[in-house]
Amino acid sequence: MKPILTSAGRYPRLRRAGSVAAALVLGAGLPVALANPVNAAVACEVEYTITNSWGNGFNANVSLTNLADSVNGWTLEWDFPGNQRVVNAWNGQATQSGAHVSIENPGWSTTLGSGSTVDIGFTATYSGANDLPTEFTLNGVACDGEVDPGPDPDPDPDPDPTDRVDNPYEGADVYVNPQWSERAAAEPGGDAVADQPTGVWMDRISAIEGNGSPTTGTMGLRDHLDEAVEQAGGEPLVFQVVIYNLPGRDCAALASNGELDPHEIERYQTEFIDPIAEILADPAYADLRIVTTIEIDSLPNLVTNVGSRETATPECDEMLRNGNYVNGVGYALDQLGDIPNVYNYIDAGHHGWIGWESNFTPSAEIFHEAATSNGATVDDVHGFIANTANYSALVEENFSVSDTINGQPIRGQSQWIDWNNYVDELSFSQALREELVRVGFNSDIGMLIDTSRNGWGGDERPTGPGPRTSADAYVDGGRFDRRIHIGNWCNQAGAGLGERPTAAPEPGIDAYVWMKPPGESDGSSEEIPNPEGKGFDRMCDPTFTEGTPRNGNNPSGALPDAPLSGHWFSAQFQQLLENAHPPVQ
């Protein structure tokens, strides 16, 4: 039998226990079943804190958070270890018999929604020691991390899942897509990298079963997973899959528009996410470490390309207004996060997009909003991925944002940096991780960086800083990233393969990955009618010199003769090989 997917299926990474001063956290982020509704199970968190104490009395707060399914009618119970007696309570109806305390929901608020928290306060008397209670129950079920999902309609035992590891890439191989590998090996010199792991993109509903397109080939998701099991041979193996089909997808770039219109959130959920979740939850794949990259370039658009900003588009304004990016990402996180061996990583743009002060914290906040929407919680998020399908350099060695020219910081003087706080993906990703924890994500989240096309090697790679005659000369003469403008994103001329996929290369970084398969186009350089829902974006046109506000009205810097996004682009692959850094041996 396939596992029943309920919110109790989460196995969070963060484990909090014990007491600090007069605070005690029980079952924090751990699964616990509730008795209502029948056959349902949810996860909760209880924090008991003494807020004030005097000679023979004290005030306390009990914070109860429902981490999963909504509960209609709840009772929280515990036993005092001493002679504490509740005198009065608020935000709940308290009764006490001996040492046993029951707190029922107040009559004016019977429902504890998914992700909701209720703070129950009370005043009590005591004498002697005022020890903390150690066990709580919610609707009669112990908040001790034990899962009671209700009656199992199938008597056959399910496989026992194991807790997620901290970093899925450590101690594991990574899946090599045989279809990409075959294309790469067919290119002159491509054998040198054809054994590298790349992401499998689910970019249309039909890709789940396999639609024979140049993007996904003839293999569907199950086909890839079956091949992954073979490649694993019983050893740990990471399978990387990109979840990419939101309603109104990529509201600021026509080349990667999708098949669903802005209001088709129900189709996204029932025809795209649900079938993927069902396949990933198959016990046949339980030993794989499945890394999901959630919805490229979606949530950052709701910060940078909306409202009164010069970069705004009507399409992004619509997606902010209808909420379907936030709700779609939340639904995907919730459904996929229920699967014990799935590791969700949300796409986080790149430093040239999100590194500005006006974008940095607002982006972190909208990521948190999505991660706590439509059933999701922060425990469904294992980390974030930066630079997916982009070109931003991993490390700029020849200058930093704090450098000065003529006694003045280059930030604000250099047109390349402008007022951005970051100059490369590594420093940005490490700083963003800290900001994400600050706004409410778990402290052990990790970052991925897509290095598939950000090497910028070859003869044009600078060997040192530029001349100190001006900030522009200093930065432009020394930067590895040779794009005309950091906002350019389509089939960039001069790009090269970056760092090879590597586990745990730097603090806070779970892995360097090739999530975008090198050699797959970003978009067509001219309009090509197609049944894939992909439009023509002038940013992929090498003759487009006037640009847009999103690239400072600069030329596109794109390669000519490019096919539709996701289709094989031999000229791009050859360029990436030639300009690889580190060089391809």
C-alpha cells in the first residue's frame, strides 16, 4: 500500500528539546496526532513559559501551535509535578482536578487552523518547588513525537521512513539524467562532462508521464526514478527534480511562460502537484533522497516587478493580486513536504536581482509567507537555491562591495554594482540564509547554488583587478561575469560551465549543483510557434539593443539562432565547454 499522505508525514530536521531558564518546548516541530477529525493526524508545538513569579504565585503562558491540519475543537492537558493550582486563565477554559489541568478552547474560538498559534495564559499558586510539567496531550494524544495517523485501512505494514539527513548531498551520489548525458556526449568534447548530474525538469503536466518533447524526452517522472534506483544500487543517491508549472508562470519573461493561465490554481494542484506527490511517495523510491527545486523565478517577481516600480509588469501585478504564486508554492511545499525522503528547496533568484536593500528582506518575507500558506509550514522547507538557470559568478575575486576608489566606496559609483550589497552568489547566498532564519525559517536550512553556467572562463577571464582610474574601470576590468548587464538572463554570449557539482563546499551551502542542464536553451532568439505555451521574449534576441528597465535598457547579450527554452542548443553547449572554469580536462 502507498503511504497515506497526511501532515503527520513530516519529519522535520530541527529538533528542539529541554528547558532554558523557565521555558520548556515540547514536541517542537515533531509530529503528533489529534483525535479530530477521525483518521487525521497533525503536528503541533507546545511551549510552556513562566512569565512572572512571586512568593507563592506565578503567571505562565502556554503557546500552542498547530503545524498541520485544521482542528475544530481542542483540549490541551497536563499534570503539574507539584502542588500548583490554576486560579484563573484566559484564551481558554481551565479546569483542574488534583494535579491534572485541562484547557478547552474558548467558546468564541473553537478552531485551531493550520499554522495557527493560540497563547493561553493563567495565574496559579504554589509552594515549594515550581517545577515545569513535562508531558502534554492534545485531544487525548500525547505531544511526545509519536504519530497516530488513525486506523490503517490496509493491514500490510508500510515501509518505515527514516528522518531526513541534514544535507542530502553529503555521502551520496547524484542522479545522472541519461537523456541529457546522451546529448552531451554526442557533442565534440562533451564526454568530459556527460557524467555530471543535472536536474530533471517537470515544466508541463504532460512531462509527468513523458511527452517526447526535447525538454523532457520520452522518459516520464517514474522512468527517471526507476533509473535512479538502478543507479543507486542500494547506496545513497540524490534525485533532483525541478517543479516548474505555476499558473501565469514567469510573469516577467515571455520565453518561459507556461501552459496554465493566471487563475488555474486548481489545475496546478490537482493535475500537476498531486500526481507528482503520488509518484514521489511510492515506497519503491523511499531510499532515494529526492531534492525538489520549487518554482523558478516566481516569488521574487512579486517583490521586484510589481506596483509603481519601473520594472513592474501587468502580469506580475496580477499574480500578486490573485495570490496564486504564494498559494501554489505553499501547496507544493505542503504536499511534497509530507513525503519523508523529499527535500524542498525554494528558488531564491540571484544576487543581481535580490541583493538590493529594497529587495532583500521583502523577498525573504514573501518566501516565508508562501512557506506558511495553503497548508505549508517552515518545516516543509529544507533550504533555498540561488542562481537557478542564471549566470551570476560564484565568487568575484578581484573586487568587493566594500572596496574604495579615491577614498569613496565603489558601491554607488560602479554601474555594474550600482547600489547592490553583493557582487557574487556565494556571499549573497550565505547572507540570504541568515536573513531567512531571521524572518522565521529553521536555523538549519541549507543553500544550493546553480553553477551550471557561471564559470566565465576562457581567454576573456580577467587575471586581476582593473585599473584604479575609476570605479567602472576597476570593476569592469576585473569582473569574471562578462555580461553587458547583470539583468541579462537569456543564452548569454561568453558564458562557461562553472564549478562541478560538489557537496558541502562552503559553510551554509549544501551543494553546488547543475540544476539547469547545460546546453538547454533559455528561449528562442526569434518567434517560434509552439504547443508548449512558450512565448518570444526580446531579451533572447541578439538584435534587441534597447533592452528593458529590468536590464537597464542595455542590449540583450544573447546568442543567435537559439531554439525554444528547454530545447537543445548545440552552439551554447560548445561555448560552455570552451569557457568552462575550472577548465574541462
